[in-house]
Amino acid sequence: MTKETKGVLDSDGLPSHDYFLDAVNHIDDAVGNKTIAIGAAKGIVYSLVETLGSMVGDPDLPSHLKSGYMGALDLAVELEAKLSK
């Protein structure tokens, strides 16, 4: 594990759910501050939803990670709906 990835990856070598929560919150803040185009925000959030959905659907994903990813996925889906209005 390098200095850059320390704290981002958990002991399984996968990104922690906090990494995804931070990403969703960052995009939400950027939209609120008008520092990102809505179209760009929608694309990023779409990618987050797809990535998290794939991860949550992985039967080999450890259960301690799955619950955190599901929370991040729920937050990303809420932001996606907010951006679509």
C-alpha cells in the first residue's frame, strides 16, 4: 500500500465506503456552489451508481463492506434523482 492509497483502501484492498460517500458529497457541494456543470455531475454520479451497484452485487464482497457500499449507493441514487429534477 502506498502513501497515496493509505486510508483510501481497507484491509481487503478495496476502497472504503467513506471514499464513495466523500465523492457523492463533493459532487453535491459542487452542484450547490455552481462549480460543476449539471451534465458533468450527472455523468459522475451515474458512474458512481453503476460502480457501487456492481460492487454491491458481487457475491464475494465481504459483508462488512457491502453494508457501507449500500449506504453510499443509496446516497448516490438520491443525488442522481435530485440532479434529474
